[in-house]
Amino acid sequence: METTRFKVNGKSVELQIDPQTPLLWALREQLGLTGTKFGCGMALCGACTVHVDGNAVRSCVTPVKAIAGKQVKTIEGLSTDRSHPVQRAWLQVQVPQCGYCQPGQMMSAAALLGVNANPSDADIDDAMAGNLCRCGTYARIRKAIHVAAELARSAK
Amino acid sequence: MISRHQAPFLLCSCAATLLLLVGISKFLPRASARGQANAGNTEKSLLAFRAVASVLNSPRCLNCHTPSDGPLQGDDNHPHAMNVKRGTDGKGSPALRCFACHQTENGKALHAPPGAADWQLPPQKTPMAWKGLSMGELCRTVKDPTKNGNRTLQDLIPHMDTPLVRWAWSPGPGRTVPPLSHDEFVSRLKEWIDTGAACPE
């Protein structure tokens, strides 16, 4: 066990933890942030996507030691009042079916909009290709990302 | 008959001719030896490159040194799952970066994402692609600074010692390694460069 310090959703945390522990388990088991889901455990499905220093990463294969001193954002940190453009767009378009993959989808979408305020369909396909949805909500996800981009632009 | 006036001139002409012949005779064997040496070096160089190419053409190298717009996977060089893209800097598309999944070390499970520091493909503007090239084309590509990331021949040597290149020899479970050891590979690369970096036709 070692002490690892980082920030989650703006709050400093300090964990006594095996440094090889996947970030996903630290978030879910140690910190109680269960919005981030376990899907495949091998970075193959994207359900566990969170942001580390603003970039989308797969928390199931990211060891805690790799995020020491960094800023982590989970689905709970997008906003506390559903005001993030991605949250508003997801509600507006009614994207989820079963919903299990959606926290990861939304975090990838938010990361995309962080670097591209007006993504094309091709940009969306490239960015979201690593997030799988067994319900097949891809068309609604793409539509919601366009809506979120528009909401973010109109809010400025 | 040679007159008294012609004799000194003839003597000088003979001396000059003799000197010229001596000069040529001294030069000719050397030129011949140099030619043989060059031919020997060229042969050595070509053999060394053949060994180098056996590594460059291994799946661990080819999967990123590809002309496609995304990386390949496996020993059969199939397209990377999820249609992953190269991106302009070779580190993935803006919101799906290589490091989203690839850590600085290999995943321990079979088929888990492999990892090394600076995991990336060559950048879009110089993709350093050699999948599908003949031996000669590969050789000229590796030598050409406009196609090899603006590297001199000597610059190629430290590149082969980066963590990402070295990863090819410890690629994690389920992946084959190149046919030469890393030491032998670097040694043959140096030999190829030192012997003139000859390329097959």
C-alpha cells in the first residue's frame, strides 16, 4: 500500500492503496463514485471513461499510480444540477436505452467538445469509436453531441 | 639519327613517360583494391540491411509503420479495433488519444492493451510507412530524411533505443517478438550504416 494523492471532481483525495489498482476501483470502491461503470476491464468498451487532466481515459486500465497529482473528473463531476450541455442534450434527445454505457459515452462526448466546439459527423465517429453501446443508441448519441455543441455555443 | 638538339628533348620525354607509367602503375593496384573493398563493403552492407529489414518488417514495427490512417494489430496486421485513427500528431484523434487505453507499461492480461512511454504512431505528415514496400523501397525510405522523420543515418541509432521501439522485444502476453535480439538488431543497423548504407535495387 502507498499513499496516492490526486483530485476528483475538484476535491483533493488521499488514498492508501496498491499503486497498481485500477482507477475505476478506487473511484467505485474507495470513493463511492459508482456512476463510472465496469464493462470489459480491458479498455475495449469505454464504459469506464473518465477525464484525467481533461482527456478521456479508460479508468479500468489506468493504474492509480499514473494519476498521482492529476485532476480526475467523473460523470458525477460534469455538473451537480444537470446543467452541462452534454447532460442537457442527452435528456433532450432521450439518448439512453438501458443506460449502462452512457456515463462513458457522455464523458467521451464532453472530452470531444472540450477540444472541438463544432464537431462534424466524422469527428464524432472518430472520437466515439471506442465507446460501445449494445443497445445501438449510436444515432441518438451523434445527434445529442450536435445538440450539446449548439447548447454550449448558444450559452457563450 | 638523333641530332644533338633532339637528344635532351627525347630524354625528357622518356623520363616523363616513365614517371607517368610509374604513377599509373602505383595508382592502378590501389584503385583496384579500393574497388574490391567497396564491393565487399556493399555486400556486407546489403547483408546487414537484410537483417535490419527482418526486424522492420516484423508485426511489432509494421503495425504502426503503416500507410493506413490508423494503426494495425496482431501478427496478421489487421486494422486496430474500434477504427482507431492516427490523428495529425500520431497520438490518436482529439478525443480518443492513444493514452486513453495504452499506459506506460503492458497490461498483464492476454490481449489487454500493450503499453510503453510515448505510445504513438508516426505523425500524419511523415507516416514513415513501409508496410507493402520492397526491400529496396524500404531501404531508401529509411534513409530518406523526408520520409524518416528528418533523421540522419546516425540519428536512426538512438531512435532504436527509445522505450517504444524497445517495447517490440517485450510486447506482453500473446505477441511475437522480432526475429533478432535488440542488441543484434542495433549491431546490424550500425554495420549497415558503417559499410555505406547500401540499398538493394
